[in-house]
Amino acid sequence: MDLTLSEEHEALRAVVEEFAHKEVAPVIGELYERGEFPYEIVGKMGAMGLFGLPVAEEYGGMGGDYFALCLALEELARVDSSVAITLEAGVSLGAMPLYRFGTDAQKERWLPELCRGEKLGAFGLTEPGGGSDAGATRTRARLDNGAGRDNAGEREWVISGSKSFITNSGTDITALVTVTAVTGQAEDGTGRKEISSIIVPSGTPGFTVEANYSKVGWCASDTHGLSFEDCRVPEENLLGERGRGYAQFLRTLDEGRVAIAALSTGLAQGCVDESLAYVRDRSAFGGPIGRFQALQFKIADMEVRAHNARLAWWHAAAKMVAGEPFKKEAAIAKLTASNAAMDNARDATQIFGGYGFMNEFAVGRFYRDAKILEIGEGTSEVQRMLIARELGLDA
Ligand SMILES: Cc1cc2nc3c(=O)[nH]c(=O)nc-3n(C[C@H](O)[C@H](O)[C@H](O)COP(=O)(O)OP(=O)(O)OC[C@H]3O[C@@H](n4cnc5c(N)ncnc54)[C@H](O)[C@@H]3O)c2cc1C
């Protein structure tokens, strides 16, 4: 077992670490407070190739692996999570479903601009009626032959329904949202819904992007509700095969959980970085507060959590990259790392005292950004459900 990074992975990690400190740290606080999307940073990340890290070169990607993407996410989230989630969602929810399940024509059409970061893709699974129970999708899509329309004879999907909380879905550079929709009944006689994924380009008539949410955290990221009212897209916008939507999003979420675990690890480590600097600088009772064992132990516990979180996501990513089953490991990593992020954010804020509650310090942002990590891409309860199921404990 080798737990050292390869030369390529270490070089990438170091480049992203430097980028986060030089390009993100100086500007992100103000963008966050104003709730502005970090277009310039996204452009720079695109030029560095980060949006194409795990995609093959023939589609404009860097030909790297998913582990590389996760390393980049960890380094970004050590400094800021809005930027990190923009990359995470752009790649693992925007580009990867197309890359994994799309036809050659779909990959050629969409992937190059997504990999360059010039455009963003989004994935619309969650609905107002529920996210954890994703099989309960209500959005519907029917095939229509266009009779009575200019394009009579050309079949189209007609989509109606709504989606909630969709990341990267409403930026000026959003190119598409892949949405899950009920397209009929499964043919296996179970009476289950047939769910498919359909690519909806931005600006399609009948597709409305609602106002940006006012969020507790991730304030410089882009999140919208979406509605579809008789929204027509060509038949060939079906992602891969009809009826494969359920399997596609399960795979997408398994991979996404490893990425969110890496991002959570970054936030947990960022709390250690900030706390170490602060306890050396801040004085109380005649000397630096770092001499108090109570704070030393707090920081030691924080480092342990970040370390364990990293081991958990490395393990899940290693299994995934090796082509082995990784569902349980992905859920363990997401649960471990999001807990670490929450606990470390709380402890770091405590170490900063009153300044921890001020927006000008990064730990205040970390505190607000940590909570969503226990919710997005499957709540902690859902992770426990998956782990129990993998252990043979079915409901
Ligand atoms: C900022 C942000 C960005 C997001 N980005 C995206 C995105 O890009 N695309 C997308 O599709 N979604 C996105 N989401 C949605 C996110 O994935 C869902 O919020 C999440 O999956 C939970 O779904 P829900 O909010 O409907 O909660 P619910 O499913 O209603 O859950 C409510 C509570 O019930 C618990 N619960 C539910 N079922 C069970 C059960 N069987 N056993 C025990 N407890 C249970 C949950 O754990 C939770 O505590 C985003 C959300 C946020 C806040």
C-alpha cells in the first residue's frame, strides 16, 4: 500500500494550493458578502484545465483521473468552498454524466466548452417535493412528434415540472442542465416509473431559471430553482438510453460523494490552517493563546479529523479509479468528511472568539459553509442508509 502522491498528483496539488492562496483568498470574502458569482476565478480555473481534469483529451479534457479532481477540490476548499463547489458541480454533476453516459455526438457537442470552463453544466435531480427520495421524481417528459408545428415529424421531448436547489444552473455561462424526468413506466412489470435524463440547453423556451436563493453559506456560488412548462428539446437530447436515468444518477451521486468528501476535507484542513496562525498571533493573559493546552488539544482533534477524512476519501477514490465497487466507501467518506468539516468549523470559530463571528475572517465563512456538506449530494442519514444497505441490512 502506497499512500504517497505520484509526482503528477503532487504537482497538481501544489499548483492549485498556490492558485487558491494567490487568486482566490484575496478576493473571495467580498464576493461572498455581495453574493456574487466568481466569474474571473472560474475563467482562470478553466484556463488551468481544472474543469477537464478527469475527461479524456479527445473531448478537450486533461486526461487525468477523478483522484486529481478531488485533490484540486481539497486544496480549493482549504481557502473557499463557493469556488470549490462551483468546480465540483461543474465537473461531477455537469460534465461527468455527459462523459459517462452521453452519445458520441453529445460528448463532442458539449464537453470541450465545459472542460475549458467557458461554459458550465448542471444536474437537476432534486425537486420541491423531495431530494432524498429521488425515485419519486414528478417532472415528466413525453415524446411528441411535433404534429401541427413547423417541425412536424421531428420528435421532441416535452418537459413539465420543477427542480430545486440546482447548482450552476443560472450563471451567465451556464450552457445546459441535465434533468431527470419520468418518461413512462418501467418495462419490467413492476409498475415502477421509467426515469430518463434529458439535456436542456439554457434559454430553451419553457425553461425558466428562478431567482438566486438567499443562502446561509456557499454565498458566492450559483443555486436556483428551475421550472419547465411544455419545454421542448429534440429527441436526441436524451442522455444515453431511455429509462437509464435512475442508474445514471445513482452513479453520478456515488462519484459526487467522493468529490464532496474531498471538498469537506479541505474545509476541515482550512480550519486547522487558520487556527494555527491565529493562536500564534492572538494574546491573552500575557502571551499567545496557543500556549493554552485547551486550545492545543482542540487543534490536535481538528487535525485528527482532517487526517481521517482525507484517508476516507483517498480510499474511496482509489477504489473508484481502480474500477472496483466503491459505493460503501464513498458514503463512509462523505459522512466522515462532512462531520469533520462541521466539527472543525465549530472549533475554529470558538478559537477565534468574537472575531470568529465576523465575516472578514475566513473561519466565519467556513462555519456557514460547513452545514450544507451534511445535506448536499445525499444527507448524512442517506449515507448511513447506504452503508447499512451495503452491510446487508435492508428495510
Ligand atoms: C446549496 C445547495 C445546492 C444543491 N445543489 C444541487 C444540485 O446541483 N442538483 C441537485 O439535484 N440537487 C442539489 N441540491 C439538493 C440536495 O441534494 C438536497 O437538498 C438533499 O439531497 C436533501 O434533499 P431535500 O432537501 O429534499 O431533503 P429531504 O429529502 O426532504 O429530507 C429532509 C430530512 O429527512 C431525512 N430523510 C429523508 N429520507 C430519510 C430516510 N429514508 N431515513 C432517514 N431520514 C430521511 C433527510 O436526511 C433530511 O434530514 C442542493 C442543495 C443545496 C442546499
